[in-house]
Amino acid sequence: MHSSNDSACVSMKCASCRALLFKSEPGAIAGVIEIKCRRCGTFNCLRPASPNPTANRAAA
């Protein structure tokens, strides 16, 4: 994911060693993501900052 608008990307880093795990667009995480750091081996559990209100409307 390398483009001219990298400034719109959010960098997700390991909670233990601060290594870059991945980059994503804001709001791209819709559920829980568990990812293992390739540097230190820590499992990082990532959740969206707030629930997605449009997902609730679509289910109703």
C-alpha cells in the first residue's frame, strides 16, 4: 500500500516494541484483528476505535 496519499493512512505499531505492523485507511478495521509482531513475537489485539454505525443500520 504505497501511494501518493500515504498521509491518509494510519500506522499500526506493536504495543511492546513499536515495530510497524501494518498501515490502513482510517476506519478500515471493522472487527477485532489479532496480529503477531514479526520482531518480538507479541500478539497484538486491535479493535476499532468506535463501532461502525452504518453496519448496524445495514443489519436492521
